[in-house]
Amino acid sequence: MEGSALNAATGTGNIPCPSSSNKKSKRVSDNVSAYTVQCAKCSKWRFIPTKAKYEEIRETIAELPFVCETAREWRPDITCEEEPDLVRDGSWNWAIDKPCIPQPPSGWQRILRIRARGGTKFADLYYDAPSGKRLRSMQEVQSYLYEHSEPGVTLSQFSFQIPEPLEENYVRKRRTLSATLNDTSGAVVPVAATPISWIPPDQSRDLHFGGERNSTSDAEAPAES
DNA sequence: TTTCAGCTGAGAGTACGGAC
DNA sequence: GTCCGTACTCTCAGCTGAAA
């Protein structure tokens, strides 16, 4: 049995970036352009049609690895033989989501906002309560639930884990000793790329990826052999 | 001009790994 | 086994800019 990788891709080409043109809109919404999941068998990325479906898959992916056949729910003729829906090239920002994140309670919205490149943090996560109140941390959720008792809604249904950017230097890292020693010119020294095409569910909380950007299409070259 | 929402950086706390 | 340093996560407060 193999696992599957979850991915939330944010476009940088025809899709507005959060820190630029999209800044006009006052009411924030997800700036994730597409949701994809990697097939555990063929390692090809498949678009997930709706955010709700994506969240459903993400919640159970550890027990129920995603395979192309799963996508037959919305694409009856899909098989592992089909071309991948998306390949990793330079036109998208890729982020690998954590598996086993619970779906938000009914009436709640889980909002992911990708920050601009070079910041101290990759993204922010919010929960929009049914009342419209925006909650930005577990403590705020706890306080909200304390004040507004919502039947069937518990803290365990919330997770503020943000996805990890595939691009290594998207987030400004803290200086490390080794980095200080290696860094003689201020330039980032690229490391060997390690394509993420398959992520064991039990390890995906601690994803590792190398290379500042892997412009080759990993989906077409499955890592598992 | 004021208000409010979104964005960002920074500090505190915590976890992890390496050295001794 | 313990201590220390490093890196990460969580949380919050301030700044900026758009809308009213």
C-alpha cells in the first residue's frame, strides 16, 4: 500500500497573487487556485473539483489513499493511463498540504491565504464562523466556542496546520550555523532536488523537499520504482 | 476622515538533534 | 542521560490600504 500526496497549488501566472492585485478585495477568500491530489499508484496529479471534496479526501487520506479510480466520482472515465491533470512547472506555486486535517464543521469555512514570497511565514489559516467572525488561532476558536456553544462542534475539528511550500526559499529561513558557514556570498546555495511524487502518510507531517524549484514534471516520472 | 479588514513581522514557547 | 543550541509553531500586535 502506498500513500498519496495532497497539494494546494497557487497560480502565479494567470492567477492573481495575494500580495499584488488581489489585495483589492476586502473580504478575504481562499487564494488557492487549484486543489490536486497525487495518485498513490501512478503518482500523477489529479484536479479535485471542489474544495469540499478536497477537504474530504484530505481528512481520510491516511486510511484511504487516493488513486485515480477515486476520481471517477466526478470523472467516470479516468484511469492511471490518462495524462496527469497538472505537472509541476514554474508557472505555479506548489504547496503540500498535511493529511488528516479534519473537515471544518458545517457552516464553517477554512480559509488558507498564501503569503507573498520572502516573508517569514508561508501562509495564514483562518476559520470563518457561521456568524461571520474570523478566527485566526486555536485560542480564538476556543474562546468563540466558549461564548457561542455550537452543538457538535469541538476543537478537534479545527487545525491550523498550514501547507508547506515546495519551493525551498519561498519562506525566509532563520539563519543557521551551517548556512552561515556555507554562505560566503549571500547567495543561496541550491541543493540537489528531491522530487515529491509520493509521500508516505506517516511521514508527511515532516515533509522534506530539496531544490528551490523543480521545473521538471515529476508527475511524469514517478519516484517509486 | 474614519473605520475596518488584510498582511506582515516578531516574540514566546516548544520540540528536536547533536555534543559531551 | 543531560545539557545546549537550533529551528519550528503559535500567537499577537502594528502597519497599510481600501471602503464607507
